[in-house]
Amino acid sequence: MAVRLLPPDPADLHPVPGVELGFAAAGIRKAGRLDLMLMRFAPGTRVAGVFTQNSFAAAPVQICREHLAAGVPMRALVVNAGNANCGTGDIGLRAARDTCAAVARLLGCEAREVLPFSTGVILEHLPVDRIEAALPACVQGLGEPQWARAAEAIMTTDTVPKGASRTLEIEGHVVTVTGIAKGVGMLQPNMATMLAFIATDAVVAGPVLQRVVRSVADRSFNRVTVDGDTSTNDSFILAASGKAGHSRIDRDDTPACRALEAAITEVAQVLAQSIARDGEGATKFITVTVDGGRDEAEALRVARSIANSPLVKTALFASDPNLGRLIMAIGNAGIADLDIRHVNLHLGDVLVIERGGRAASYREEAGAAAVQPDEILIRADLGRGSAHTTVWTCDFSYDYVKINAEYRT
Amino acid sequence: MAVRLLPPDPADLHPVPGVELGFAAAGIRKAGRLDLMLMRFAPGTRVAGVFTQNSFAAAPVQICREHLAAGVPMRALVVNAGNANCGTGDIGLRAARDTCAAVARLLGCEAREVLPFSTGVILEHLPVDRIEAALPACVQGLGEPQWARAAEAIMTTDTVPKGASRTLEIEGHVVTVTGIAKGVGMLQPNMATMLAFIATDAVVAGPVLQRVVRSVADRSFNRVTVDGDTSTNDSFILAASGKAGHSRIDRDDTPACRALEAAITEVAQVLAQSIARDGEGATKFITVTVDGGRDEAEALRVARSIANSPLVKTALFASDPNLGRLIMAIGNAGIADLDIRHVNLHLGDVLVIERGGRAASYREEAGAAAVQPDEILIRADLGRGSAHTTVWTCDFSYDYVKINAEYRT
């Protein structure tokens, strides 16, 4: 079902010095499939993260926030699929702590140096005993940097594993950035139902890494949406092992920091787009750009209003250049003083709306041709300023309903 | 497809003294179907309205606002189906003015005493010539108060005409309130894709009527949603002919005003609920109540977050008591300091979420039984205060996608 999305070639996912991976089939929800992943970090690894804004933040999210608040290096993260450990109250918090403690015992570190992540069904208790039983197998396998296998281990309803990798050079040293993600629905800023882990061997100070993770999230995971819903477990983690050998990046405004952030953003954007391409029931990958906003916030409101409109998304599923629904969606963004006489809209290269009305040059055949492919570009210009933004989404198909009406049964 | 919704019995839609109806088949989009409706008001009739918040307000909405701003009595309104006259720029404004002028010539009044309404496809020019050609037939038919036929004349993709009527007594005089509406999708506060016209023979001062129309809208049409989208033409009009014979209602805080507003609210709620029952592809009618909010605004945010969630709506289509999606939707309402440990949720009479987690007494069979019927009640309690609200919606089915992917083709 995924739109032009293939599993990453393992050879393209470069190992990250200082980061080791291990896996196991713990039988958390289904027997025999990989559902547990352990990532061990070299001593001194700095980790920063951003998390769901949902009020029902899952237990592991709460524990991650607590452990990261200490500002100390981390030694490991552990991810289980099959159970989200959400809506589970104090028992859930204890389960997340117990998971960290079990990892710490095996790795010889402190529990507060371990970050827990869970994804899967909500409101059911996490079977910590099965995780504890399977962790030794994860630890035994540590070493070989099988990022492609890690991408598989964290999948739930994903149809394709998601990974990306880049290298850059800082002071003559090769620096690697490699990431994996999972998520296909219940997506919306901030953030997708989504777990994303990006690791680098760059040498970065903690506060700089924290700023970078937020900035990257705002250019990637917070710009993708499937259905406007937001999950309780969304997490994006950025880890820097410090093994690359260049001098430490202590400030944001250096060429090294900018180059590193650019590479991380590229990886994050590939992962975020992969999530929309694998959106539940997706048959089209849709890029919405909005130019001419007074500020980025209003450009984003318009882009999200288009990208989340069920009427726009069902029309695009039908390859219908339905201009009425597009202007309806722009008009619904809640920009109080929007003057529609300055609004232009392109489908691909075709000018369809000019100064708020149907473009004089517009022919329906051209519009139909623009929305026929499985990759569609919608470009709105508000004509009010110079701010712009981009959002990625997918269409809304019969299969979206089928998948979500039958997920649990 | 509509959920427990039958056409109104013509005998139940009481005539409103001072209000006459006429119809014609103008062939605006399809030949041979009723698509033009004229409502003539007795001299002195007060009219108030609320309109779409969409930035792309259609030409007729702009003209209505202009004519109502004068604060003078109205003599007529004219409604066409088949073409929304939206995104049509200056040509569209002229078309709406020309329509009013044509009505005024036939009725012997001023164009500014006529209100125009259009519903149907967007971005196509209104064929005013066909409306002008058909208006004499409307005028000839004026007289017999065929409200059920009026409800038919304004339908677009509605599957069932929508009407309701109530009577009350003021100072010993019988007062009638009768209304019709159309709309099935692209619905969201503020307001539904929706035209609603309620008329009464009550004697009401203009400013009081204006306050009443807003208050009623907030308890009815602004509480119904199908897909979270909002149309460019939404209008709710309240007309008071003043023929009932009681003394004029000049103030809000009188028993007569309260009784009248209660009757109008009842009619409007039946119409609003009819819209959700006839929602595109609807198989379930869903009532969402939220109690325990600090204020009504936050209760409404939570109710809309539940009612608009595609994941909740597809689960209910499948009769799946998916608690995870319900708490996800509550958590996404954007209430920054919501303490989930005070949140309870019922499906019908079944307590399913207690203090933010699965209720100890909950059994999945009971939840499944609660979401099996075609009328479902979801009751959330935020445990923060005493404000409450109610929103009506429908589920999200294969047919929603089918209807919206094929509407224009």
C-alpha cells in the first residue's frame, strides 16, 4: 500500500560508532516476531528528545522526561512494540521503571541512564516479565549495527520499515547520522504516532543537542499528518555518542553545527515522509506548501487545514481536482483577516485559483492531470507576506476506513 | 443511509402566519427537480442571521450580511440549490444582487429587502437567467404554506428532507415556530454546510431577535459536526413576522422571550440532529456530552476533539469500544493542565474509563454492547468544574469515502 516506499537497503544505513543494537522476540503481543530492541550507547553519549503533547502521555514518555531532565549522559534505550503502556496509571509507571532497571542490571549502569519506549495497544498492562526474560538475548546480540533490523523491530501496523542515513565531514572527520522510525496513522503535529530514533557520532554539548532536536522536529515530524489525530506515545530521540573525533560543538552558530543540523534534518525528513507514504490506506503522497504568510504560524495553519481536510483527502484519493474543497480548506484555517483576493493556488505546475477565484487560464483537464499521479503537490500563496512552510500527508481511502474499523478485531 | 430519520410529516409542519412559500424547477444544475424556493414575508417581518466563519464566504453570504446590516424589516428570501455562487468574485456578487433585484421587481419591494442563498457546487457562475425565468412560477405559487416541499427544494446531497415545528402560547395567543434545513457533510462549527430557515409569527424587536439567533445557533447548529470541515455558504436565518397578536418582546429577560427561545432552540436542535443523522455515509448517530469542564469552551474543545476524530469515528462504525482512541481524543483537545487522574468516561451507561485508566469494573462485552446500537452516547467527565456541553455527530464509514470520492464524477 505504501506510496513509493521501499525498505531501506541495509548497506545504506551506516553504522554509528558508539551505538550498538540488540533484538529479541519477547512475545509481547504476538509470538515469534521481533518486538524488543535495545540500543546501547558509549559512555558520555548525550541524548535529547521531544515528546507527545497529548494529555494522556504514556508511562514511558513520563519516565523519559524524568530521566532526561537530569541532564546527564544516557547509556541505553529500550523499545517494545505490541503494548503502549498507556492509560495504565501507577502500575504502568512501575512497569516502565522496572524495564529500565532490568536493562541497567544487565548493562551495569543506573536505571536513570536508560530511556524506555513502548508502542502498541493502549490501556493494557505491559508484560514486564516477558521483556525481562528476553532482554539477555538483546544484550548478547549487541555489537553488530543492524539498523535495518532495528527498523523492523519497532514496527506495529507499518507495512514498510523506515530508515535513513547520511554522512558529513567536520574538521576532516567523517560524521554519521542514521535514524529509524515507525508510525502510519494517528499522526498530527505535535507529533506523529511515532517513534523516531536518530543517532550520530558527532561530538555535541547537551544544550546544543536539545535545541537541535526541537528545531529538527519542527522541520520534519511536526510537519507530517495522516488523520489529524495525535498519539499518547510519540517520541523523537536524538543521541550523539561523541566518537567522531572532531572538537565539541558547543554553540549553535558555527558551520559545524549548521552542517550537522542539516544532515540530521535530512534524515528526519526522509523518515517523516516515509510515515506519510506508509499512511494507513495511502494511495497518494501529498506535499502541501504555503507561501506568502505573514508568519510561519499562519502558513502552517493553512497547510494543516488543507492536509487534514477529509474532503480534500477523499477528493485526491479519487484524483479529483476539487477546487471548491481546496478553497474551503484554506478559508477554514481561521485567519481572521485573510483577503481571498490575494490567494493563489497551484496543483503541481497548474495555476488553478487566481486572486480567490478560478484562474482564467484554468482547464479542468490540466487540473485532473496534476492530481492523477501518486505524488501530488499543492502550492498555496496567501499573498500577505514572505513566510512559508511545507506539510506532508496522504490521501484518505476506503482502506483507511477498513484498517481503522478492523484494527483490533 | 440516514440514521433513524424520516421525512417530516407535512401535517406536523405548522404554517406560520405572515410567511408564504413558492417553488420552481429552474434547471440550475439538473432539469426537472425543485431547486428554487421563495419565502415571502409580511411587511414588518424582522430577520436575523448567523453565517459561515470561512474566509471564502460565498457571494450570497456577503450580500445577506450587507442587507441585514441595515436593520430594516425584510420582505423575502430566495434560495437556489445546485450552485453555491462561491469563489466567483465580482461576477458572483453581481449575480446575487441581480437575483435580489429580480425578486424585488416581482414582489414590489426593494432589492435590499431580499436575502439571497445558494448551495451546491463551488467556483461556477450562477445562471441568474434561469433563476429569473423561474421566479414568476415561484411567485404564482405563493400562498400555500408547503413547508415540507420547501425542505425538499433546498436539498442537495441530502437523502431525507429536514423540517420541524413547535407551537407555544404567549399571552393567550398561539405562536408557531417552523423550520427547515439542508446539509449532510462539510459540517463543523461554526457552522454546518448548511442552510437553515426558521420562521415564527412571534412579535419580536430586531435586537432581541439578533441575540436569540446567536444563542440558538450555539445550542444547535454550532454543536453538530460531520467531518470537521466548514462550508463557504453556511447560513442560519430566523424570521419573525409579528402576526401572533401578543405584545412585542422587547427584552431578553422576560418569560415570553425565554419561552420563545426555548421553542426555537427545540426546532433548531431537531434540525441540527437531522443533519448529523443524514451525515454522509452515516450508520450511527453519536451524542457526545462533556461534563466537569472549568468553562463551556474547554468542554466544547474536548467534545469536538472526540466527535471529529477519524479514529474514534471509524471505530464506532465497526461497533468497536476502542477506549484507547477515546482517551487519545480527549488528550488531544489541547487543555494544557488536564489531570487525567480526574477523567471518567461512560459509553452509554457503562463506566469504561475511571480516573484516567480502564475502570476496574469494565468488561469488554459491556462496552461492545454499548456501541452496538445505531444511537450511541459518549459521556466524558473532566472532573475540573461544572461546565458541560453536548455535540452531535455520526460515524465514519466506507460510504463517507465513496460519497466524497465520487461526488463530482
